[in-house]
Amino acid sequence: VVSGAQGFIGSHLVRRLLDEGHSVGALVRTAKSTLDRRAVTLLSDGSTEGIFECLKAFSPDAAVHLASRYVAQHQASDIDGLIDDNLRFGCQFVDGLARCGVTRLVNIGTSFEHFHSDDYKPASLYAATKYAFHALCAYYADARGMWIVTLKLSDTYGPSDPRPKLIPLLIRCLKTGEELKLSPGGQSVNFAHVDDVVSAIQLALARAEPPPVSQMESFAVRGSEQLNLKEFVELFSEIAGSSLNVSWGARPYRDREVMVPWLGQLLPGWQPRIPLKSGLRNILADVV
Amino acid sequence: VVSGAQGFIGSHLVRRLLDEGHSVGALVRTAKSTLDRRAVTLLSDGSTEGIFECLKAFSPDAAVHLASRYVAQHQASDIDGLIDDNLRFGCQFVDGLARCGVTRLVNIGTSFEHFHSDDYKPASLYAATKYAFHALCAYYADARGMWIVTLKLSDTYGPSDPRPKLIPLLIRCLKTGEELKLSPGGQSVNFAHVDDVVSAIQLALARAEPPPVSQMESFAVRGSEQLNLKEFVELFSEIAGSSLNVSWGARPYRDREVMVPWLGQLLPGWQPRIPLKSGLRNILADVV
């Protein structure tokens, strides 16, 4: 069973699992067209019991928790959504899994939990809610015998990305020629390809069988290349064979901008296979 | 400003602060008769903006976050309340404080975050929500320059305790002679007197001025004596001068019963002053 199955990473994961012959349940509040028709839609009302009933009916072997609300810099009005989506729903999901006897969970964290490469220093309230959920998971791991592997993702990219992130913005800029205002561009960026991320999730799922070393494990998942933003945009422009109308320094660095990404321990046995150039080339081939 | 000002510890803290001449705001959803009349009632509608407006109007120098929902062993139906009270409200409170420029916060955790005396192993989902809130606080400490001292309390006791806890149950048992069913009684218990807890909170408040060593600190607050439950009830009975109708072993140990309390580092400069015997004698003098 997958939460967030209709999101960017979720839809890629669901397709891969279905292609490999797995039966996949997608726990959703509203069914969207992005959901693969071969998946089983588990439509919940969002209540703790409703979610449990969905899980019980599908009776999954394992779970992937991808559902998440991302807010780069929160306003006070974002608090309800961050708590509801990243903590309440997460807790309902894992509690429902525990009640159904599901013991394998892959949870998704973020490299932003490690501002300044600290053991724990959240770059944003969003990152703090991710770590706070990890703290709730520790109860279920220890008290209910769940095996929970948390993958802390860097930025991600890939085909058909609906998120208002850098690469989709660069593609729009390429198509329309409109100006893109960016920071001075000195921050390092790291993009993991969604196909590599999906492979990492599959490996993490397999990790719980046979029993893993620990009930709770956390690993980094990131791309192989680390460039600064300016270098990245140059590479993108070079592959696209077209210059981009980027205004460097037209906006300031974000408060608590991550200048140097965290380089935590990678998921053992996994490494990124898709070089950034190939990944970008594929995306641009689709676009142009 | 104090959250949870109408609770057991809160009402004792508010009285002490008022007695010492401080102006105290009590952030509440519903005003109760337990609130000292000298306190300023800050009645919020529970929304993020409502809480912020209350805080802004009072303009506190420092804050104590005592509001909490305690659930010994959660059912699925407890999840909403635990998330709302221990995470959403806590986050709204600390976010509102940050927006008001308040930098001193004393937060209350629980020794139950340290099952088997582990660095972090929650004995219950309640304890996990307490630690998860601590994870949210880390964002405000680092990003908003707050100084947050978390006091992790053992069991607490004192006069006029309305909570359905062991000592109030023993008092009822003493008065009515009715049977009290307890576990086999081998677990160690540790009770901190509420007056000692209030002193610890005051010292923790003072700790943030001058600037403390770290933006985030956590300390233990507990009573000086550690007895097993059977010894404790014998002591109680001896002080009361009356035997109690206790059925030992009539109920099993709780799942994840804490058999040996965590002995974390005490708040520097603080130690419990009220011996258990005196504390119990005072309570029993009030009762009999």
C-alpha cells in the first residue's frame, strides 16, 4: 500500500510496482487521473477508523509512506496543514498498519532535516514535521515490532513533474522565453532521478526481510552529482542547446537557504545509476 | 504566559508566580474556576491567529508550556486528541511566541520518552508526541533564536490533585475503604512534589537569562526517593495510620510498564527539597 500514490514520486513508484506484477493499493482522499488504473484505489474519509478500514480491506504486506505537504518557508496559516498532513495523517496511517499487522514500512524524510549537515537541525518547519513524524514512528517500531526504514531525499526530478520546482520552471522558461528570477546561485544543488528514488524505495522494502539490523533505520538518497545552481543551469542550457533568460541575483537567498547539501550515509546497496546529463537529456527530449 | 495554567501543575505555578509579584497570562480555551483570579485570562478560539492575537495582546517576557494531553495506552480514537493537543496546539503556541519576539520558553516533557532508560524510546504514543514536539521546537530554537529548556518530569503529586492518578486513588481508597486493584507492584515509582516542580520551572525560566549554553536543553525533574510500588503503598498506609484495601496483582502490569524509571541529568542547580514522607503527610493532613 502506498500513501501519496498520486504524487510525483508515488505515481512513478506505483507504475514500477505494477509493472513488476505486484498488487498495489493507493490510499487516497480523492482519486485523481494520475493514478494508474491497475492500482486498487483505497478511498478513505481521512478519519483514523476510515483509514484503518481501507487498510484492513486491502491487507497489504508492506507500506510506503510518500504523502507529504511541502512548504519551503511557512506562514502561520500553513501550520494546520503541516500538522494535519505530515503528523496526523502519518500517525493514522502507521497506527492503521500496526493494527493490521503490517510490519514493513518505508517512510520518506528529507535532507532538509540536516541543515548545516547537523545530526538534526531542521531547515524549515516542514523538515521539523518530518523528523517529528520519525519520532512517532519510533513508538510503532519498538512497541509494535514494525521495521521502519526512512529514506531522506535530496531534491528529486524526472519526467512529468507537476511540482513548481526548479527544473519544471527552467522548462517553462525555455519554452516561453520569459524571465526567470533566481538567487545569486552559489548554493549547491543535488537532484536524484525519480527512477533511482523508486529503486531505493524498492530496496528499502526488501531490507526488512530478512529482519534488518534495527527496527528503525535512516539513510540518504541523493543524486551522484553536486553542482552549484549556476553550474546546474549552465548544464541545463547546454543540453537544451538554448540560452535561458535567467536573472541571477534578482531574488535574495531564502532565509535558511541550504548552501551545502547534507551528505548522509546512502542506503546500503543502492547508488544513483542515472547520470544527471542523461536524466536531463531525456526530460528535454520529451519537451522539445 | 502559561499554557495549561488550569491544570494541576499549572495552577500551582500560576499561584507561585503571582505571589512573587509577576503578571501572569493564562492562555486557555475555556476559563475554569481553578484559575487564580489575579491571572490575566487569555481566551483563544484555538486557531493559530487567535492564539497569536492573545499572545500579542499580553506581550509576555517568557512562556511555560504545560498544556498536554496524557493517555497511558492509546486507542486509535485517541490519535486526533494527541495530535491536536500535543503537536498542533504546541506548534501554534511556539509559533505565536516567535512572532511576538518571545525568546524564553520552558517546555514540559516526560520521563516516559526514555523507556528502558534509552536516549529516546517512547513508552507510549503520548511520550512519542512529547518528543515529536521537542523536534518541532528545535526549528524555533535555531531559526527564531528561542531558548527552550525542556523539563522531563517523573510522576508528580501534591495537594488538590484532580487527576485520576495513584495518590488520589489511594486517598479515595482510604476514605471509602473500597478495594483498589493494582498490579503485582514490583515497578519502581518516583514522585516529584508539585512545589519542587514549580521551583524547577522557575529556575529553568531564569536559565535563559543570561543566554544559556545552548538554544535547546533538556533536563530531568524527579523526586529524591525511588521505591517500588508495594513499598510506596506501605509508606502511604503507615503515614495514614490505616491499612488499605489493596488487591495486589488483581490487574496485570501494563503493556510497556516502566519498571525502572529513567534517571536523566537533573536540572543544574535544582534538587527536590520536599521529602516524600513530608509531602505525603501534608496531603494526608488535608484529607483526614
